[in-house]
Amino acid sequence: IAAESEEVALESPFLEPFTAKDLEVILFTDPIDEYALQNLPEYDGYSLQSITKEDLKFGDEEEVDKKRLELYKDRFVTLSDWLEDVYGDKIDKVTVTARDSVVPAMLVTSKYGYSANMERIIKAQAFNDPAKQGYMSSRKTMELNPRHPIVVQLLAMASDDSLSEKQATTDLAWALYDAALLNSGFAMEDSKGFAERMFRLMQANLGLDSLELEPLMEVTVDDEEEYEYYKE
């Protein structure tokens, strides 16, 4: 896993399955590492595999695990399709993860595409052309944790026509995306939209009918105060 620092790498949710299996992961924290890895597919006879990219295999999968994954994919197809419609071109696809994790969702990149860290490095380069940043952005896949209660509840809401069209449900879907984006090492793309969604979620949780501003407070000025004001 590549990250801007050891602390950031160690806090990544991508490490959770490997910690649970007591597997070692190499941490790359120098910007040059990302460039070197593009020309170093293996080391000492071992293939190097990024744990932040799709199609991650542990090598200990059994037939029952594969069958369970297919059942989960069938169960969550409605939610996957709905989220793909909500997110549009922000992601390539939504699928069910085979990773053992405690977070509701993660964003992984294509096997041969840029990692989140590489995307950060390129955008920070002095001669980077902002007009070309769209072409350099990572192609992202959202992996859903089918055992997480947030994902299970979103499935129920997406399957209910009376709820799936509501702004509050869409905001929850975007909140899931925003959390997965940051948790997976990417930078926030639309801070204005993020803030607006957070305000709407706060409105719903506070039971507010509207976010319209309150009228200005009335101020009374007696004759003596008004005289002193003009005197000064």
C-alpha cells in the first residue's frame, strides 16, 4: 500500500483483512515508490499486488466463499444498480466486496490504473495541467460490505420506490460515497456539494422544516442613544 506517510498507511481500512489474517503488507511512503512499482511487478520471485486495487486475491478462498459472494451479489444487485445511477460518471461500477472489513464501503482502482496516492502525487506536481486532471483521475469501483448495517438499510431504501426517489435517500447515498472516498485515500472532489449535503442531513436529523434564515433581530434605539450616535 502506498500513502503519503506511515501513519496514513497504517490507518487505512484496506489493511484490516490482512491484519485479521496476520499477513504482512509492505508500506510505501516515498513518492518515487509509485513510479518504481510501475516497472517492478515482482520481487525475489513474488508478484507485488496493491491492496487498494480491484480483484484482490488472498489465495485461501474456498468454494463456499465464492458461492457466498455470488449470493451476496445477487441480493444487493438492486442497490448496486441504484447507486450506479446516483453516482453517474463518478465511478465505474458498484459491486460487493470479498474483503473482510468493518467499513460499509471502499473505493478501489482498476488493476492497471493509478492508485489514490499516485493521483495525489500527479495533481501536486508543479507543472501539472489542471485541464488534464480529468484524464488522470483514477477509475474507481465501489465495493460494498454486505454485512454492514448501513449497506443493508440502504438496500431496503433503494428497493422501496417511495423512498428511493427522495432527496434524503440520495443524500445518504452520497454520504456513503464521500466517506468511502476519504477513507480510501482520495481527495474530496466537490467540497461545495459535500457541504450542501451535510447541511441537508443536519436539517433532517434536527427536524428542521427549512434552512431559510431567521428574520433579522429587531433593535430599538431610544432618543438619547440616537442623539449620542449622531453626536459622535
